[in-house]
Amino acid sequence: MKKLVIVLLLSMGVFATAQTTTDLQKHYEAFYMEMRLQGDVNGVINALTHLNVIAPAQERRDTLAYIYANNNQHMQALNTIGIEKNEGDSDLSVQVKAISLKALNQPKRALEQFEVLFKRTPNAYLAYELADLKIQTGDNSGATGDIEYGIANAKDDMKYAFYERQQPYEVPIKAAFLHLKGLMKYNMDKNDIDGAVALIDEALKLDPNFNLASLSKQALSSRKEEPAAEIKN
């Protein structure tokens, strides 16, 4: 009889725990939806964090990491999903890793993730990221194919955003590629400043307000009479 009572009590305890967990999950799911409606990012993060503890799910973890990254909390995003290259990751997970690693000045690790994305869905935007990161890491020859792909696949309505000024701005993505091509040309042949400037001039013809290209042109022109030194974007 005592054994039966113990078994019943244990069963009731397990049932109560399960019921409590289910109730909590429903509560935080409702809380999550309400925070989304209100546009409360911190509330959404709080809800998803609790849900990941109560009922862990990779899709939910990826979503949480994306929200962190979109809120410029890149370290938190990577702490949520890791930094390892994993072919089995969802597109969202790879995108978060790529963007966050780039934001945290980890170009080599970011490059790995962008390569995965480009392999899955090649496009001019990803080609630009690859070319930019390869130039940053000294792989100028490797950036050549990405730049040519980008120029060939750039559409007139495709824009790329830059943030080196206080006010972000956009330029035609083809201009962005021509700017990169000019920097790469200089890095590969420091005696051909004129050739590099000519490419940057092409970029400025597409958008005279391309501030970064103007700065690069000024820097290159000032080095005509100075010892050559590598420029990285």
C-alpha cells in the first residue's frame, strides 16, 4: 500500500510539473506575441530566452540570435548560436554569424559564413561582401572573381549602404564594386595609382556623392609622390 501511495505521489508530481511547464510555455508564447505587437525588442528577447529554456528549439534560438544581431548586440547573437562554420545551419543562422562576425571585426571567420551563404544563394550583394572581406584579409587575387561576378550581375536598381559617415547613404552596387576594384588594383600593383584612380572615377561617375570613393581617390592621389603603402577598405 505504501509503495502504491509513493508511486501515485510521484506520478502526481510529474503531472504537475508537466502542467506547470505547459502553462509557462503558453504564457511566454502569448507574452512573445504581445511584445512583437508592441515593438518591444527587449520584451521579445526576454520571451524567447524563457521559451528556449522551457522548450528548446533551434528555430527559436536562430530567431533570438537574429533579433540580437538586428539590435546591434552581436556578441549576444553569437553567444546564442556559436561561431562555428556548420553546413547544416539554417540560412538565418549563417546570416547572423556572417553579419555579427563582420561587425565584431573578425573578417576571416565572417568570410567563411558568407561563403556558405553565397554557395547556397549566389547574388551580387553576397559577392560584394566576399570581395570586401578578401581584400581586407589580403586575398586580392581571390577577390577578382567576386568583383567581376558582382559587376556582371549588378542591376541598375541595386544599392549598397555605407556607414562611414554619421548619416548612412546608399550608392549603386556597381559603383561599390568599381571602388573595390580600384583598391584591389592598387594593392596588387602599387605603381599603378593612375589605373586605380581611373576605376574609382568610374564609380564616382555612377554616383558623385559616393563619399568613401572620394576619400579613397584623395588618399591614392596623395600617395603619388609618397612611398607605396597598401590600402585596405
